[in-house]
Amino acid sequence: MVNVEITGGICGFTTMVHAEDKTGYKASFQLETQCPNWKKVNDILGGKELNIMTELFKDKKTGTLNSQVLDVSMKTIPHVSCPVISGILKALEVSVGLALPKDAAITFKK
């Protein structure tokens, strides 16, 4: 199980992503959040087995991306720069062993 905490920013919401390897580049996630929009995404995709290769990479033949995480997020989340989108995908990637766990950050400098 991979657990990732994401602080959204000025909204003040924190979202916990719990991603679980289901073997064979398949994984699922659950979200814990007070954000009403991410709660909707969790209602749709939470616990659903996802093909992580499809989630993270474009189809080699067509060049299209068929990510359910991105599709549902773009239809549900009004603020497309929300870092939770990247955090979910990164947690899923690490859960199946396609990346090592390493903190990432967006830091504003004056």
C-alpha cells in the first residue's frame, strides 16, 4: 500500500491517497478528503481496479491517452491545476513499482 498526503493549496483541503497494487500493473486507490469534488471522484473510481499502463502512458498506435483518472477528474474537478490529480497518478505509479517513492513539491518563491 502506498499512502500519499497532498495539500491542495489555498483551498485548505488535504487529500490522502491510498493506492494498492493488484498485480500485473493493475492497482486501485481510495481517497480521504474534505474536498467535495474529490469525494465525487472517489465515489466514481475509489476501489476500482485500473490498468496503470493505460493510466500513465499514451497508446503507442493511436497516440491517445485513455486515463480514467484524468477523464473523471477533468469532468468533476473545476480547478484543473489541482495537484491531487498528479498525486493520484504518482501514487498509482509507485504502487505497481514503476517509480520509487520520492517527495515532490510545488514551492512559490518570492
